[in-house]
Amino acid sequence: MERDSQLELHGVPAARLKHARTHVANPEVPGGTRPESSRRVLAVTAPARRDPVGAARCPDVLTAELDDLGIPDR
């Protein structure tokens, strides 16, 4: 049972990281924004293994910033 709860706990940030990564991969993201945004997604990946709850918020912030730039989801 504990393993199932751990999978759920890690599933949320994993889904959010995947969503943020596909958002960054959108061809409409300006060239200067893409490398920094990609680094930010990668920077959250390792800590997400140790602190999935805290890491779940980071991709949301990045996605919101891209939304503010007018970059639609892909």
C-alpha cells in the first residue's frame, strides 16, 4: 500500500514537469526564453525525487510565466 501512495505522490510533479516541458518545447516560445525555461525544468527534475510536494509547484510557476508571455500549450 505504501508503494502506491508513493507513486501517486510522485505522479503529480511528474505530470506537471511533463506539461511544463511540452509547453517549453512549443515552437512559439521565443528563442531567448527557451534555453532558460528548459534549464528551469531540468533544475526541478532532480529535487522532485526528494521533495515531490515542493517540486510540484515549480513547473506550475514556469507554465504560468509562459502563459503570461502568450505562449499557448502545444
